[in-house]
Amino acid sequence: MKSTIKKNLPVFVKRFINRIGLYQGFVPPQGKISWGDFNSVMPFSNDFGFDRGGAVDRYYIEKFLDEQSVHIKGNVLEIADNAYTLKYGGSNVTKSDVLHLNAGTPGATYIGDLSKGEHLPSEHFDCIILTQTLHLIYDYTSALKHCYRILKKDGILLITTPGISQIDRGEWGQYWLWSFNEHSMKRILTELFPANSFQIQTYGNVYAATTFLYGAGLSEVDQSKLDVRDTAYSVIVGVQLKKQA
């Protein structure tokens, strides 16, 4: 009876009860989409939403790191800075190192391109935090091989990469070369490492992807909707890889 009633309700009523959370499956009929603020070719933010309360993709990156925080311990290497090392590793971190591309960067203990990481010490790190970096490296397979080499036995590599994303308009735009999904990442890792050494988790759905592309701030979106996972709309791909003997 409920389905019959819903079927015969006017579209404006269906839309209303959808907005108050009582009709989650509402899809507007053809020609009845209400575009509202999304009826624009311009995004709300040109800075991923950082200037509007935070970027939506950071919700997933930090969710992934929180889920993996037990592995952030010992000697940890992070790219660009050590903010996530300190936030999720805390007192379990005995040494915090930072790799940065540019010399003279405050806090950096290693300088260079990870794909040319011969200068990084072998079997040295218990954990590597490689968030939002792989897509900026042309020879990403070389970068992954160096990460594996510099991990200690049983060390953990934590990766996040963009799936659906805008491209940076600033200094990193010229380096923004790749986008990944669950299947491409699985194929890459399977070709490089033992098949049972990694786990892949995707995050996102059409709501998350749309709000992120338009640059809506994290504080502006319904975060409960972000937790719905739809692999067809992966905003972030997370990988945990463990170094084998």
C-alpha cells in the first residue's frame, strides 16, 4: 500500500518527503529535476572546498587513516608534512620523518622525488603514510617499489589516491597526472607485490562526488550521506599494504 501511495503522489510531495528523510529512494522523473544551486557551470569553490569549511575528500582520507591508526607506529615516514603521523600515531610514533619534493621545506628530513628514491634507506620504516601523492608522480610504479623497499619486514604502507576529483588549479596542477579506481589499483599492486599483501577500500557515492566537484565545504554537506559506499563513484581509494618477508 505504501508503495502504491508513493507512486501516485505528486512530484513536489515526493521531493518534500525525500528532503525530510522519509523517502530515500526518490528519483525525479525525466524533465522534473530541480537543479537549484547546482544549475551552474562554475564551482562553489576553486580550492576543493577548503575555503568553505573543508574538503569532502578529507573526510574519507581521515576516516581511512583512523581505521588504520593501529599501524601508525614506530618510525613513520609521511609525505609533505607529518600532520597525520602526529594525529593518528600519537605516542605510538618513536620517530617521525618527512619526505618533501622541495629543498628547504621546514620539517622535511628527506628531499626528493619518491620515484627516484634511491637515497632513502632500505628496511628502515615501520609505516609510510602516502596520502594524495601517487597521482602526482609520473613513474608511480617506481615510487611504489621504493616504498616497499624502505619498509621494514611487516611494515605497513598506507595509500590514498583520488578517484573522482577536480584538478588542482595551483602549483600542483602541472603534476596532476593520474586518477585511480579499485580495479586499476588492484591490477597495479598485483603486478608489483604478492596478491595477499594488500587490501583496497573505496569511499564515496554520487552525492559525495557531486558535492566535492562543486567545492561544497564539509561543514555544508550531510555527512551521514557520505558514509554510503558506491564503488561506481569512488572519490577516494585507500590501500593498506604489508611488506612480506
